[in-house]
Amino acid sequence: MAQQALAAECTVSRGAIQVLLVADTHLGFDLPFRPRIDRRRRGRDFFANFERALAPALKGEVDLVVHGGDLFYRSRVPAALVDMALAPLVRVAQAGTPVYLVPGNHERSSIPLHLWTAHPNLHIFDRPRTFLYRGPRGSLALSGFPFARAVRDSFRSLVDQTGYRGEPALPRLLCLHQTIEGAQVGVGDYTFRRGSDVVPGQDIPPDFCAVLSGHIHRAQILTHDLRGRPFAAPVFYPGSVERTSFAEREEEKGYYRLAIDPAVGSGGALVDTRFVPLPARPMICLTIDTQERSGEGLREHLRQRLAALDPDAVVRVELRGPGAEAAFQTLSAARLREMAPPSMNVDLAPLRGHR
Ligand SMILES: [Mn+2]
């Protein structure tokens, strides 16, 4: 809702600086280098959507790219994956479009991102700092810092440490990988309120056009705190580029395109925002009432139920009812895969009450 309202208030400006915001690409997820099981891997979908998200940058349709962090799916990854994951960003940088990367919780320690900071168009917020962007449509200051734990008490200090005040005349963006008050996740709309790892909305300083952040996997724009008071700047979460868990099964995936006009107001203004959807695979929780079915009867029932679903789906089978426990013992992910179309990803949920 906030997304539509904000877009409606804005007018498209040709003179504006075009920013592409993508985050939580989780590269390396389900992408083993030496797979022991031959099945469709979801890892390719994450790479494909990352490439799709960056396509406007490769075509020269945007002036700069911000990656909001969690480039990788975890904090220890093979060196070959580091090269694979950075390659799309390096292609954008080589094509002349600057890229700004916020290290997420998965990029904090052991990933040698510093090896890439030598590229003149690839900028990494490896510490609280401010980068200046200068382009044909004007200049911007991008301030940010890597993911910080217990950020509630350190947020204001970390923002100060970026040195953002040194660029008083430019439009400013704040680039983060944090949870901000009011952010929502999951099928049940879990809302982050207070907590040592939540940034209070009122702590966002009044000096930025927008806050661009990764970490929250559902795409959303935050404009008010939980007491209804407006934020000093809207917060944009593009969300993850593919569904990383069943909690994300109802979420649309994509990225944001934002336009900042340096000529509007005193320090520039956000004049256009657009969410661009990506083709995330359907994710389905399939509940099977076993009804005392077993053996071939159960397998045939499962085959029929799976055949009725989108063959491109990622499916979790949940067994219920009388006989569920016995059926659970005879089924396995490998057996489920034999019953499903090869294009499907399928696994078996733990029995309820047995987690
Ligand atoms: Mn993430």
C-alpha cells in the first residue's frame, strides 16, 4: 500500500539519477560443486534472477547499482563461488556503471571481498564510510556500513562515522543491511518492533533522500514507525531475489528502481520508485491426508497430487492424519523425487509434533 501511495505522489523526471537496488541474492544456495545426488538444483534460479536484476545496468539504463548485502548464502564459501558471485557485479562495473556493496551478515568475516575493492567502479562499505558518485545527471553521496549486530545502541554512532555530514550540498543515500522498526516477514506478517538488533525508526537522521537496505527478505517500503510517526526518509527493502525458505512462499520477488533528482529542493529528492518483479518459482506446501494409505496406494496418491501441481514448483510435502507416522517412516526425499516430475524440487516436512 505504502509502495503505491509513494509511487503515485512521484513524477518521472528525465534529469534524475537512476539507482538500481538489489539485495539478498544468497548465491551458492543449493549449488554444490560436487553434488552427491543428481536432481534439479535451486542455485541456478538465484543466479538467473541476479542476472535478470542487473540487466538494466548492463544495458546502461541505470546510473548506479546498490547491492544491499547477503551476496552469498552463508559466511564461509569456496573461493570459486566468490569469483562466480562477483562476476555479474564486475561485468556491470566494467561496463562503466558503479556498484556499491553493503557487506551483509554473510559477508562479514571470512570472505575476501577486499581483493575486489581495487576495481575503480566496485565500492564496498567495508567500514562506515561515504562514497561520492559523480555522473552525467549529477552527484550523490552514498553512506553506509557493514552489517552490525546489536545495532540499536550503535546505529547513530555508525551513521555519524560514515562522515556523511562532509557532503552538505548533495543528495544522500544511506545504505544498510539491518532490520528497521516495522519491517515484516513471513506468512504471518511477523513485525520487528524493539530488540537489540532493530533500528528504531526515529533514529533515521533527517539528512537522507532514502534508506536502501538488505536483510529483510520481503520487499517493502517503510515510511512510519509503529506509533504512526513518519520516518525522516523512506526505507526500501527489495527483498531476496528468490525464495530462500517456505516462509517466503507468498512473497513477490524483485528489485527496486529509484530516481533521485539532484535539482529538487535543497539536497535533491526521490522522484520515482518502481518495484520490478522477478520470476520466482512457485513454492507450495502440499498437505497429504494419509487416510491409512500405505505402500503403493500412498505412492499412487502422492504421484497424482504432485502431477496436479506446477511442474516448476518447489514443493514441501506434509503428511497428516491416521497413518502419517507409519507413512513418514517409509517415505524419504529420494522416494518423493521418484514420484515427482524431474523439474520439481520436492522434500518432506518433519511430522507435526516431532520437530
Ligand atoms: Mn539475507
